[in-house]
Amino acid sequence: MGLDELIERYHRALDEFSRGQPESVKALYSEAEDVTLANPFGPARRGRKAVLDAADYASGRMSDGEVTGFEEVARYASDELATILEVEHWRARIGDRESVEPFELRVTTTFRREDGEWKIVHRHADPIATADESGPLRAT
């Protein structure tokens, strides 16, 4: 599977994740112990078990969600390593909130080729807390 195909699969998996179904995302992570995850639901995690547990926790706090779009800001790739910076557009019920609410995440994801396949080795996502009238992460 090429990098573009993996990113498409990753995006579809994130949509499932927004409905409390983390398995498709977790399947895309490397099995190596140097994997990392930093998300808005807790501290940064390192190591496969810690990352998968953190993914379960985050997805378990979401329901009735969907990821409505992705804006790729930058991509850096070599034969063995690739990093993308994206703005992800989500809608989900978080925790015990009564309504489904939209939010945006600023996300950096790094992929590594392992045994001929691309795998996620790092994801850092944080909410975009301030509005910029020119749009998210636009060059001036």
C-alpha cells in the first residue's frame, strides 16, 4: 500500500474513531515500541501498549461523531519516513455533553515504512483554540 492509500485509509479510520470505534486506527500503528501519541485527552504516551490504551480512552469519550474534512497543510516524505500536517474537521459528542459539537484539530502525523508497509509512528493532535479570520494555518 502506498502512502496516499494509507492516508486515505487513516482518514476513514478516524471517522470510525469519532464514533467510539478505535480498532481501525489502532491497526495502522507500528508495532514498534518507539511509537508515540499526544492528544487532547491526556499526556503524551510512548510505547505500543500506552499508545493503544490512550487511543481507546480518547475514542471511548466520543460518540455520534464524524470527521467532515481534512486540509493538508504540508507533507514531507522520503522513501522510509513521511510527515503530514493537517487540519482535521470533526463533529462529535464528547463525554457526557448533551450535543454533538464541531471542533478542529491541528495534527502532525509521522509514518514509517516497516517491512514494505507504511505505519503510523507518531500522532500529535491539539484543538485550535483561537479563530483566525484568514482561515486555519494560511500562509500570508
